[in-house]
Amino acid sequence: MIAIVYDGGFYVVLQAGPDLGQSSMLCCNLKVTWRSSVTVAPSHRARDQRAARLAPLQSDRYDRRKHITLSTMAGVPRARAWIACENKFLEKKMRILTIIAALFWASLASAEPLRIASWNIEHLVAGTDSGCRPRSEADFQRVRDVIAEVDADIWLLQEIEGAAALARVFEDDEWVVHIEERRPRRSYPECRHTPGQRLSFQAAAIVIRKDVGHRRLPDLKALDVSGRGSLRHGVLIELTGTRPLTILNTHLKSGCFEGTGRQACGDLFAQLPVLRDWYDAQNGPVLIGGDLNRRLEVSNATFWAVLNEYNDLHIAGAGIRPNCLPQYAEFIDFLILNDAANAAKLPGSFVETTFSGPVADYPSDHCPISVDIDLRGL
């Protein structure tokens, strides 16, 4: 955070975030100093990336303070400035200070790690008590609580009905939503486990904080190897910067978790060369995430051996076993990074966020997974 305090002599103090040490500079006859006030821990349970506690300076010199608010910049919350100055050039000096604060603030924000999470929310639909996983208002609130707990900057989501469903759990003024371009069917069959309810459109989506610079890329439509719109597209974004990070969200064909003998395996293994060819065409850092519907860490994992043909892909949290539901001993949800992206992954940052209470009350049959990326390492 940042505090600006000055008197008739234009003495200015910028109180900022982690890893900045103590420095000072002279600019436009203003002495500017800044110092670290907090340390941000990489652990998502201990960390609050966006909250540094502002400790206003206490002095009789500043007893005529006025209170202003500067606009949010570069993803850091609003700062508060305490001002006490009688100089007639106040307005001009404040413009200079605002520019200094903006540049300083942007460099601070860029130093924060970026959290990327994947979650299959299980039949998230817009209507209350609707679909194959009917949810009450309390159930929607539980989904919101999980989103807040994970505190990700980018979400790779699966089984999403559409924008209206996402609006039930993400605030429109804080997030940008990218949903795959595949069109819903005209009608859907009845749900197997909830008689009287009908299956809904299940789309892949990426939801990203508005302050994270990015651009939407065309869907990886070729993942719909059915050619009928029944298999999901890959949703693609690219983080903009000096070295962009390309992110692909996938939800591959279900029903072929191991082996090759099941009927669903034909479609899943037809998707594999599509995924491999797309990856081969990429240059620079890449993250592939989502619900791959395949156990990649079992022995003789043929799918993974082909996807990772050149051993340049890395599973975030490799070797860790899931704790979401007792019947599942292997992950099918993954965050996979190539060499360039893996170099920017914070060690030990992979987390599976699990649920408490009765299993029947869990917000989904999948638990979110997340990893932290230091963009400076790309």
C-alpha cells in the first residue's frame, strides 16, 4: 500500500509492499522515501497478496490532513493519501505525485505472484434448484466461499452452463469471463441421478481478474473430434507482457481414466494428437490445465508418455495424491507447465483445496487445484 504525507516543505513518504527495502530519491524538489511494511508469504492460506496494512505516520505536523483516494492501479487496492500542505502549487505537485505513485505501484504489483487454479464445479447452472446438481442459495454461497478461499487470479473452469451461471459465483465488476464458443444443443436428456431435472450445457471457461493483462485467443476447436459439437473446445488466453504466458483450459472426453479398452477411449485418444500438435506449435511459456479425465501418474501411463514425448512438460504437484474424495487415489485434474513456465513456478505452491463437512454437502465432486507463478521468471 502507499501513503503520501507532506507539509509545506513537501516531505513525502511512500509506504509500500514487500521486497522493496528502504530507498529514497529526489524528484521535483520533493523528497520521496519508501519502505517495506509487510512480507507476503507464498502460501495461499497465509497470504493476502492484495492487502498491506497502511500505518499512517503520527505527528503533530500533520494535524490538518485531508483525505483523498487514488484510483486502483495494476491490481493493487485503493491507497489512501493524507495531505497537509498550504503551498499554492498543491494541485500541480499532486499530479506529479500521482504519476510517481502509479509507476511505483505498477512495479509493486508486477512483483506479486499470479495464482492459477483449475476447478470442475460440477454442473454449475444459473437457476436455483436446477440441473443435474441442483443448488440452493446456500450452495451457491459455498461455491463463492471456495473461490474466495483459493484466491486465484485466473480460474480454469469446467462444467459451466454459461455466463449467467458464472455470474452467480463471480462478481461482474471484478472478473472477465471467456467461455468456449461451442453452441449448446437444442435439448438435453434427463439427469441420471436427479429425476425430473435435465442435463445442461457443459462448457469450459476461463475467468480472470480484470486487472490481469491478457488477450483471448481462438478456441482450440479441433478438440471436438466428434465434429458434432458434443466434445468441448479448449479455451485459450495469452497473458500480455514482455514474455507472454499461453494458457489452455481443457475438459477432455470422460470415461477413459486408464487403459484403452473402454468405448470412450476412442475419442480421448483422438484428442491426444490434437493437443500434442497444438503444443508443438507453441513458442514460449505454456500452461495446460483443466479436467483431462485421465490418470497421468499411474504406471504405464500411455497418454502422458505421448503428450510429454520430449520430457519438457511438468505436472504441478507431481507425486502428490489427492485428498478430495476417498474413492479417488489419483488426480484427473491437472496444471501442466512446459520448461519455460515451470521455471517461474514457485516451489511448493501447488495446493489442492479440500472441503469439510458431509460429502453430500460438498460444493462439487472435484476439488480445486492451484499453483503460483512468478511472471518475472518467465
